Amino acid sequence: MSIKNSIQKKKEYKKAMYYIENIGSDISFTYNDKGCSVCATSEYFSLAYNEESIRVDSIDDVKTTKWFDGKCLNEIYKEVKFEW
């Protein structure tokens, strides 16, 4: 991955996390050809991957919970395709 592409992926990831945390938007994306999403409610966040989901309590948990094939969003964001 080129440096320019890597920077673009980082910006896209930060934008997605901002939307989730500050606007309460749900974000969908693809990882390993499987559908994924992060949904925000007023009380918690839901991480969905391959038709299963879990509940987490904070945006930090959204970023660091190893839910996507044993990896967290902080580890895989360069490999995901966000759907805007």
C-alpha cells in the first residue's frame, strides 16, 4: 500500500469513528468479503460481523475489541472498505 493510500485510509477511519461517536451514525463496511457494521445507540455500540453481533460500551471498545476474525478495527482499518 502506498503512503498516499495509507494516509487516505487513516483519514477515512477517523471520519468513520467521528460519525459513530459524535453524530450517532451507523457505519457499514466490508472485511474479508463479509458484511460488517458499527451501530451507535444512546447507551451502547453494537459491532456486527458475518451476521453476528456484540455489544460494547465505549468508542474505545469499538476501536479495540478483537471481534473481526480476532482483530480489532485499529488493526484492520487499512483493509476494510467503508460504505458511505
